[in-house]
Amino acid sequence: MTRLMLAATAAALLLALPASAHVTFEKPDAVAGQSYKGVLRLGHGCEGGSPTTSFSVEIPDGLALVRPMPKAGWQLTVETAPYAKPIGAHGKEVTSGVKKITWSGGRVQDGEYDEFIFVGQLRDDASGSLAFPVVQTCEKGDWRWVDIAQPGQPAKNPAPLLKVAAAQKQSAIRVEQVWSRATPNGANVGAGYLRLTNTGSTPDRLISGTTDIANRIEVHEMAMDGSVMKMRQLAEGLTLQPGQSVELKPGGYHLMIMGLKGPLKEGTPFSGTLTFEKAGNVPVTFNVVGMGAPAPSGAAPEMMDHAHHH
């Protein structure tokens, strides 16, 4: 009798497992037109606690310029295909890219947790929920996380979903290459760098900014005063003439992130909002490189995993 009850309890537990142990995104929200770092979290093995030996994810059309992060002890393979429509990157049209990523040959025991990571660029017109079907193969059996919930019908083995918010109204200000450096523990000030381009026909001004991780963001300038390099706040903000590009970089114009509530950590991006006189509030994500690291090269997607190249 007791053995039967134990077996029934074990069976019930196994049935209950998938409901609480889906493959999910660490950050399930994103904004159209921005770069995105996808961290897929895996919390369990297959039937009878069989270890996971392969993990593959399909990339939907809404995400382009995808690059997977290698994992020690795993073999990485990608399948590429033409895009439904090209996407611009570094001034060139890119017409095809990664549509499926597979990590294989490693082992995640049933009682362990692991993450599978990639970066990409959300298309400007991406919207709603993007599904990333995942197949998790084990030594015995597999989980196919590929179902998409229909109204009134929850998905049995749901595919990981990424909710994409529409990009803010098309601002005349283009913001690129937003980054910061890690700060030591106890520092209460950080710096932010980026490139701004005014694509409109009227001047605009970067006035200030906000972020949840600090009290405020100010616009500063490093400039020579005689033979002395001095830093000062631009109380009036930084003016951008029509068609002008301005680089905010170490040793020149830059953002000061004042009153940090904790250290900026390498590899941990943080979000903020820049306030312009005409363009209004523009959301940005600062990618954080190491304390002594050089400025990242290339545009935002390149910077996402910059910290891993050392």
C-alpha cells in the first residue's frame, strides 16, 4: 500500500514539475529597436531526473543580428537563414543571420541550474510577444518547450516568450553606443558615454537624465582651462545642431551618474532615460565594461558581451 502511495506521489510530482519549471527568460521584457541580451534559464532535467545534454533555441523574425555566447564544455552550432527583410548594421544591409542555436555535448544534472545566452538586435517594428521555441534533450527523453498559449487555453509546455514594447515615437535624436565603466565599491559617482546624432531639422539639447540606480544624471564637460583640465556641469545642457553628431567620451563631454545606490558591475547593464528639450524622454540601456577597459568599438549590439572578450 505504502509503496503504491509513494509511486502515485512521485508520478504526481513528475506531472507537476513542468508547470513550475519552464525554460524562461531572465529578462522577459524588451523595447523594439534596441539590443537585447537573452538569458534562457534551465531549471531541471527530463524523465526520471535524466541529465540535459543538448539545448536548442529557434530565433523569431523580430530579433536579428544574433550572436550566441559559447559555454565551456559545450559545442556550439548555429543555423543561418535569409531574413524576411534586411536590417541595417554599421551602415550596411544585412540580409541573413542566425535562426537557430544549439549547445550540445555538455551535461546539466537534474538538480542543477544553468543558463544559455545570446545577444541580438530587436527590429524597429517588433511588437507583442515573440516566442523562442526550445528543445531540451536529455540522456532519456526530451522536453519540447514549443507551445504557444491560445486565448482561454494555457500552453502545456510553453515556449519562452519575450514581450516587446513599441519603440518610443520616432525621435529626431539618434542614440548609439551607450556604455559605462564599472565602479569600485563605495563610489557614489559613475560616468556614462554615448554618441548622439540630431537627424532632425531643428536644434535640440540634451538637458539631463534619470536612472533607478542613482539620484540623477548630469551632463558634464572636461575642458582645458589654461593648462589645467577642469570638469564642469553644462547647466544649459548640450546643444545638438541639425545633422550634428556628438561623441560623449572619456576626456570630453560625458554624463555623470550622481548618487549611485550601488556599484556599477562589469557585464550588468542598467537602464536610464535621457531628457531632451524637444525630443523629450529617450530610454537607454548602459552596457558596463571593466574599470580599465577601453571604450567598446562598434555599435550597441557589439557591446553587449564586450565584457566577455578579455
